[in-house]
Amino acid sequence: MKHIYTLIIGLAAVMLTACQPKEKKPVVILFENDVHCAIDEYAKFSALRNQIKHETPYVAVVSAGDFAQGAAIGSISQGESIIKVMNAVGYDATTIGNHEFDYGIPQQQHLMKELHADVVCCNFTTIDEAQLYKPYCLRQFGEVTVAFVGAATPLTLSSSTPTYFEDENGKCIYSFHSDDTFELIQGAADNARRQGADYVIVLSHLGDDSALDNSVELIQNTTGIDAVLDGHQHHIINRKIVNVTGDSVILASTGTQFQRFGKLTIDTTGVMSVELIKNTPDMAKDPRIERVVAKIEAEMQERIGKVVGHTEVELTMLKDGEREVRRGETNLSDFLTDAFRIASGADIALMNGGGIRNQINKGDITFGDVYSVIPFNNTVRKLQCTGQQLLDALEVGVALAPEENGDFLQASGLRYTYTTKIPSSVMLDHNQLFVGVGQTRRILSAEVAHNGEWVPVHPDSTYTIGGQSYILTSKGASGALQYMQEVECDHIGDVQAVLNYLNQIGSVSAEQYGKAQDRVVCVD
């Protein structure tokens, strides 16, 4: 009888415990954007997640895109190495950055299949509007349901490689819905709410001040979204924007390469807040992720670490901490365009400043150094054009000056002057690709090197232009060169062209490349 009584008391206690409400815990979303192959920092990100899990079981890890490209370790593996690390960390959801497409559509799709996370993007479809990725996904955290909606920048069509999105006849077969991106995001948010989402978070690779469909405008034109975790512009942001119905919506971004670790918290009362945690050298690291990274780096080091040349000076892309190659000339841009002009055998070489992604320190130059500067696996191509076409292309390059602009053209065998005092009349289509130039012009003079002298570019003369396939044959740099005619040359890789030039000159001398050579001059 005593045993039966004890059993009854025990069962009652269990039932009473089961009926009591469970202790509420906060929900934490760790987020990042534009990591761009900062592979060593994932161990800190993972350690932060592990630390938070001691406080709450409800933790998710998400990305707002641009993780697969940005350094040699990404380019050489075509993004595979970064996916391995992200899988080791254990991501829940991510959207697609424009640089996920830098290795071509087939590789982009392969990488997203390899990633052990929900890839969400509501505005990247075929031209027939077939959905390529889920618009959103749902995650359950106890009694709280969170939806993650994904969106990519419509500028991807021009900021990546435009021809990747075309068929063999040059017809665009994919769309980023530049005319209805906000409507698609709103629709995804509404559908997620209907499926039971208590909170809607947009993983946005739009950028807060992009020229087309930016994240600030997204919030101002929608409702029912609680937070936008943004990427693309590399800005550090933690602010609130008022939406259509007057509600405040969080807009947050972590900069680039893990400058900050984003922590979005939904507390036990339902209030949402964001903290941007500064990345410091003394932060804890997850040993498991460190081992994964060390193995990948060891496999890459033999190739990356090979010495391929020497430089007596720092070859820079910066000035006063800003990306000078996007609005002016540097000694690095002179060096690279010289290499492409020699490799192509053209009269002139052009290169967009946005294609220069790193600089080279004084001393030995390694294969990895060169790859980190031009990590997009382009080939050297050659075009023929009229002087007028050349002048039009230069107009596209200076259209946004003095603002940073990835389309800004660096040159070899050519020098030009321009002003920002005259309004630009460059015309672009809805995909931000070059159409023409109006009445006003910013280019004041342009001269081509000929027999040791500088000769003015004549509109009716014919010239050859060498450079990377991105701007010459793939409609990069806003398609400034897309109307020119391709001519035959040896299609070697752009990295190999630089290696060949290094071998030819023996060493980068201070006499030749100690400073920029006044090939591009603003006369303001």
C-alpha cells in the first residue's frame, strides 16, 4: 500500500510539473554580411554562438551574403573552402550576395546545394519567373516562430558578370526583379505571417544606399517586417527606419570581413534589439572551427605561398584609407594595366577600379598576393573600337566621380583628364547597363601613346583595347565596352598575365612604379 501511495505521489508530481508553463528564454539571431573569405574569423563567430547557447537554447546563425569570394583561398577553390567552414559552423539560413555569382551560375548553384543551410531569395528567378530558391524559411524557437526572407540586389546583373545571366544568343534568362523587388519581399513576408510567423526578418543583400532598391527604401515601402539584416555596402549600421504604417523597423549591418558580429535578440517580453559586437584579437575561438580552417589553409598554402616576384615599393589601391582605384589612379593600377596591355598586344589596356581587390606589400610577391588582387578568374581579351567608342567608355567611368565607383577606368597606353564640374549625361538601361552619352561630357582630353609621343584620341580613328574579360566581353563596368568588336588574342588567365609581366621585368622598381604616373587626372 505504501508503494502504491508513493507511486501516486510521484505521478502527481510529474503531471504537475508537465502542466506548469516552461521557463521562457530569449531568442538570439547571430548574423553577418560581406565576410568575403575572412576565413580565420569564423572560429570567433562559432565561439560566440556556443557561449550564447549556455544562456538560451534558442540560437540561430544567418548570413546576408557575399561570403564565397574576396581572397585567394576563395577564388582558388571556387568558393568550396568557405562553404566547408560555414558548414562546420552550422548556419541556419543565408541569402545570396552578388559575389556568390562570380564563379558562374553552375558553380553558384553547386555551392548553394553544398551549403547545409536554407538558402532564401525571393527575387532571383528565371526570366519566366520560376523560383530558384525558397522566398523564406521558418524556424521554431520554443513557442516563437521566426521567418527569414531573402533578397538579392538587382544590381547583381551588372555588378557581377552580366553574360553569366544570358544564353548563348545574348538573351538574359534570369531576373532580379528590379521593378518589383519590394512587392516580392512584401508578398513573402505576408505569406510567412499566414504560415504562423511571429517575427519576420529579411536577410537583405540590397545595401542601405544602393542606387537601385536599397534597404532603407525597402522598409519605407513595406509593412509587417520586424528587422532587415543588410549587406552589400559594407557599412556598419544599427538604426531604426519607419515603415509604411509608422512602425519602427530595425536596420542592421556588420560592415565587412567580421568587423562586427551581429546579435539580434528577441527577449522574453517579445522586444527585439540589436547589438553589434566589435571583433577584437582577444576574443575566444572555437577550437573545432580552428582545426577545420587550419586544414584548409595547409592544403592551399603550398600554392598560395609560392614566391613569384619582388617589389621595391608597396603597390597600393588606397589613399587616405579610401579605395582610390575607384576614383583615381594608383601605382598598382598602372602596374596591372601595363601587364594586360603587354599580354594582349593592344594599343591600350583598360581595367575597372572595382576589379582591384587588394594591394601588394613591399618585398617578395607570392602567388596568393596576385590572386588576392584580381580574384575573379578572368581571361585576357582584346577589342577593336573607334575613338568615339573609347571616349564614351571613359565617360561611363567618370560618371559618378568624385564618389567611389567600381566602373572607374584605369589605363595603360592612354592618359585622360576629366572634370566633375560638368553634369554627367551617361544613360543606362533598367539593368544599369550603358546605352549612350547625352550632350554634356566630363572627359576633357584623351591621348594615346604612339611612337613615344602622346597623340589625341580621334573619334574616327581605330584602336585596340586589351584587358580582362569582365569588362571587355562580359559587359562588366556597366557594359561600357559592350558595343566594341572582339579581335583575336591569346586568352590567358589574368593572373598568369601578371605573372608573365613580373617574370619579364624581373622586379617592380621604385623608378617605374614608385608613384602613380598621371595617366588619369581630375582637373577640378
